[in-house]
Amino acid sequence: MIVILGAGLAGISASYHIGHSKCQIFEQHAYAGGHIHSETRDGFIWDEGPHVSFTKSEYVRDLFASSTEFVEYPVFPANYYKGSWIPHPAQTNLYAAPQEIREECVKDFLSIRESPDKADFTPANYQEWLEFAYGNTFADNFPGAYTRKYWTTEPQNLTTDWVGGRMYFPAVNDVLEGAQHPLEKSTHYITSVRYPKTGGYLSFAQKMLAEANIEYGKKVSFTSFKDRTVCFSDGTKVKFEKLISTIPLPVLIQQSDAPDVIKEAASQLSCSSVLLVNIIANHPTQRENNWIYVYDEDKYSSRINFTELLSPANGIVGKTGIQVEVYFSKYKPMKESQDEIISAVCNEMIEMGLIQTAESIESTHSKWVEWANVIFDHPRKKALGSIYNWLEQYGLVREENDLEPTTDWDQQFAKDPCIASGSLFLAGRFGQWNYFWSDDCVLRGRCLGQNAF
């Protein structure tokens, strides 16, 4: 029997693609899904953040579509900057920004693009990448500010290997035209999305979950790689011949028989936590933007979504369910109480016009998510490499580009990863410590099923 730690999407997918009859999943919570778990409260369905499917993988699209009915629609995210509403991405929609900042952004952008010193420039960190892509003014006021809120650290503390197509590197004409009027095209990498018609985002995993062997309430307390044993907090233990871990890599290593030097490497892996503030107001949605990025650094809110805009079945007609993300980490620790933050966030929603009045608020509740986003800071790659190298003696087979934050799945499936000889496998955003979305987690499980078992 193959032991799988964690019933999040990567663990579910691995079991499904290997064959549920061959796998036993151990999950610490009383439910499956991990970050795609959906909760119902006060008549609204709440996901952990604005989960939507925009995958280009036909395999994942078909798998999700065979799990549940879905709605599909174009999306129109927005940006909030000091009272102005700017279509997303802001760098090609500066016509909606205040005139003074718009002019400075365009001036700096042209200056950097026309500089002969940048012809063969390779940015050493994310700050340099932002300045090279957009100029200093835009970099500091928009993505730089957002980095400090969402990634919880300064841009120069981040690498650039995670960026890929997630940040639009604009053509000069797009910026110049977008500073005068709306472009006739969208420059965002997401133009349309799919979302389950009912049941929240978790419904996309129903086919993979069917007949899965999951034991709930099984929190890992210790893993002996030497003895090939996993111990749980309830006093039970399980022996394994082959192990797939999707739990956070620092947890797996710190609670194990790894030597101190490897535990020290695990402590160098940085991750943010998020406080989700969920608010129900007794009036319809005030804006039709599917989600909103907030750049004002005097506000807790970093990203906002409306659950009823994901699917009408997620809410109650005539009301709005607003979810606000507030991020923290070792770089940006929480200094106020959750109640103080919730109160402040409610006031921010009123100031932004997303809630009409304080009296409109029917209820609030929050959820603390300990593991939110892997932070791609400079120590990450070296620390991850040290851990992977040590785990090789216990059956981990190193894979090509396994230290990279993202995976090109077309290339991955076009070659044989040669991991069939392994007995220890890592999967998922936190298991592999990289930049995985939901489709990546599904495809990692498929990769293991096809190549390792």
C-alpha cells in the first residue's frame, strides 16, 4: 500500500492516477481538499481565496468538467489605487489612474525602455525586474506596494524565476495607448474562467475523490526516514514502502529524524499566512469586478473577491459575500488582534464603496490559513537543494529542474522523468515548495501515476 500524506488536491490526484485501491491517504483535518476545500456559512459558500480554473491543460479541463456542472465567463479584475478604479493589469490601463501619477509612470517607463544600458540587462532580483519592466514610479506605487502586502516582503528580497507569464511585460505601444484610453484587447493572462455551478471549487475534485481511501484526523507528528515509519498525533503509526508527501516540506523535515543541518535548511524556507476576512452585507454586489487588487499600503486589504460572482449559487440573492485577504509572514508579523483587523477591513470596504454603510453589514467571520504562499526569496533554492540531496539516500529521485518554482507540463510529459525507481516522492505547492496552482497539483499527481508506479 502506498502511503500519501495529505488529502489536498495533489494527494487526491496522486491516489486517483495511481489507483485508489493501491493508496492510503492520511489527512489531519476532518475533510478533504486542502486549499480547495469549500465551506458553507450563513447561506454563502466560501473558498480559501478566489479559486477559479483558467488552465490551458485540456486534460485538467476535461477532468474538472466530468466532475460537476460549471459556469464559464469572462473576467474583469480591477485595481484600487488611492480612490481610483483601474482595470487590470494597471500597467496597460493607466488612463484610469490620477493624472500626476500617470504622467510620471509613462515618463519613467519610456526612460527605462530607451536606455542603452538595459540592452543586455539581467535583473538580480524582483525589484530590478519591476524597474526594468515598468520604470521606477510604476514599480514602486503598484507591484512594489502589492509585493509588500501580498508577498509580505520587499521586492529586492525576491528572485525572478517565479515570474514567468504571471506579470505582464508590456510592449511600449500598449503602455502609451493604455495611458490615453482603454485598449481594444486584454493584456491579462486570464481572460475567462470556469467555476463549479454548485458546491464551491471543491466540486471540481469530486471525480478524483470518489472511492479514495482517506483516514481523517491523522496529523503527522514524526517521520522516520530511516525506519520508513510515519507517526501520528493520535499515537498511531504506519510503515511504508513508498511514501508520497504533500504536507508542507518544512513540517515534514522538522518533525523527522533529519539531522540538524537539514532542519536548519528547512527553516530557511519562507511562507506567508493569510487571514481571510469574510463579510456579508445586505445589499447586492457594488462592483462587477471578479476580484480586486488593493495597492494602498495604509490598508490591510490586499485582494478582494465576491463569492456570489464566482457562481450565483454561492450566495443569497440581494446580498453580497465579500472575502478579503490579509497576509503575514516572518517578514511581516501580525501585530494587531484579528478583531482589530476585521474591524479595520470593514471600514476599508465602506471607504472603497464595496459596502454601503456599517449598518449594511450582517455578519463577519475570519479564517486563519497558516500556509498560504511560498515566498520565493533568495535562500529558497539553496535550502531546497540541500533538503533534496539529503532525501536522495531515502529514495527521493532528483528530477530535472526540480528546484524551479514552476513546471512546464508539456515538456514533463514528453520525456520520461525516470523516477520509477524511487520510494519517496513530493507533490504539491507545499510538498515541493514551489509555485503550483490547482492544475499543477492535478498534473503532478498524473505524472506520478504514469511514471512512478
